Amino acid sequence: MGRLERQSMLTGRKVPIAFAVVVYEAALRSPLVGGEQLRHLVKASELRNVLLQVLPFERSIPRALMGPMVLLETSDHERSAYTECVFISDLTADSAIVRRVTERLTLIRAQALSPAESVHFIERMANDHHG
């Protein structure tokens, strides 16, 4: 899926898809991330269907560092979980795994900055980029 197609998922539907995203500070501080990308995140967080949180270094917990994960829910409330680790990625609807991913995400979101704090955090980083 191309970048523009992914972008249209945020805004291009009558009933927009809801996104709740937690980004670890290390991802934001990557040398590949510039001020423009950080400002784009802030702009995306202003959409009514986007909830953005940052998990700063000082609040990280071991469960947050186990690799990326995505929790998906259909309009019929069917849930699936996508997880990645060093050598494998997996998409499953197995209820036990979905429950564990949900619990992990809940713990991470509880440790993360609030959405407003997260926007201020990213804005400060973007301003420090001078670019």
C-alpha cells in the first residue's frame, strides 16, 4: 500500500477509521526523522479520529520494548492482533493472543504521556530540529 493510500485512510472516508497510536521516544529521535515529519505527526493528531501518545524514555516499561504491535477491530467488533519481533511477524485472531496484546497496549498507554502532553513533546522536538 502506497503512502498516499495510507494517508487517505486517515481522512478519506465518510466514517473515518479510528487510530490510537503510541510512539516510543526512540522512534521519534531516529536520525531518519526530521522536523517536517514531527510537524506532520502533530497535524495528524489534530484529526478527530486520531489519538496520539508518546512513551518517553523515562516512562518505558519492559513490555513496551518487546517490539511493534497493532490491535485491529472491525466494525463488527472482531479483533485481531499483529505483532513483530526480531525474526517473525504474526497476524492472528486467536483470543488468548489478542487479550495479551490488549493488556500490553493498556499498560503502555497508561505509562505514555497524555495526548496533549504528547503534542507538546513532539512540538518541542520539531522546534529543536530547526528544519
